[in-house]
Amino acid sequence: MSEKKTEKIASFEEGLEKLEAIVEEMEEGKLPLEKLITQYEAGNKLLAACDAKLKEAEKKIEILKSKDSANPQFENFDPDR
């Protein structure tokens, strides 16, 4: 059984940028098979890391939404701000 680890990324945007670079390199069609497989594995790890970042953000949003709906805070609307 293969062990599936996620790549360490600082942000979703960083992971997406790295993933896009890997995809572009693979799409060029100039990689030898071994390098192609290595890049594919790296892309899968980045995809998992990006997915984890998105899920983390979704959880934070749900927490914020539940806090806001329990005790809404209203401010006066100022269109000049």
C-alpha cells in the first residue's frame, strides 16, 4: 500500500502556483517517463495539500457564520468609506 502524504505549503495560492507549474511542465511532453511519474506524484501531493487548505478555510467560514448568526453585529452603512 502506498503512503499518501501531503505537501507542506504556506498558502493555497502557493500550492496552486506550484501545481500549475508542474502541469505546464508535464503538458510540454518533453519529460522522460521517470520524471513524469515523479511530477505526477508531486502534483497529487500538492492537490491534497490545496484541498486541505480549502477545507480548513470552509471550516473557518462556517464557524464565523455560526458566530455571526448567533449574535449579529450591525453597523451603519457609509457609502463613502
